[in-house]
Amino acid sequence: MAEFKRCTVCMASWADRESFLSDPGITLVGYQASFIDLRAGLFLFNHSCGDTLAIQAEAFEDLYSGPVFRNRKSGQPGCPGYCLNKDELSRCPEACECAFVRGVLEVVRKRLERTAGEG
């Protein structure tokens, strides 16, 4: 059976995305953008054992149901530059092609915060 993710430090594994997002030992810490293919950008998570796990954005994209824009506005006036800072997790206010990934980050961040609040 395929697994969603395995920690290379402690060898913990998650069978699916839901079990990963329900683990109180997981925190979202960043996003490393890929401007060639936005879906290939990496969501960065810390695991309670001290490891950092990277998972492609496409593994979470179906969690987002907002607008997806066609034009990229990165580097243009009004762009806050969030995608250039891997530690920035804020939702982008621009109608930019990259904004959907920021929306996905927001959904994932809220899911993990809810899980942490239950623990």
C-alpha cells in the first residue's frame, strides 16, 4: 500500500493526507515556490521529531475552491512578494496566477491549527 509521506528521521509514516493533516506533531512552516509549475512548489512542514518534510503543492490543491487567475503579477506593482519569501504564509490579495497556492496554504494552515487546538 502506498503511503502519503514518511519522515526520514524517525520513520513515522502517514497513510493519507488526512492522517498527515490530523497529526498534532506537524506544523506548516513555509512554501518554496516553483514559477515554472506552481503545483510543483513545495509546502514545508516541521515534524515533532525535528525533521522538515517537503510535499508538492499539488498534493493539497483540491482543498482550495476559490478563484484561479490566469495572469501572473509577481514582481509587478502591488505584488507583496509573498511567493519570494518561503517563510511567508499569508494569503495574497492580488488577482495573480500564484494566488491560488497562497489560498491552498491558508486552508492547510487552518486545518493544522485546528488539529493543534484539539491536542
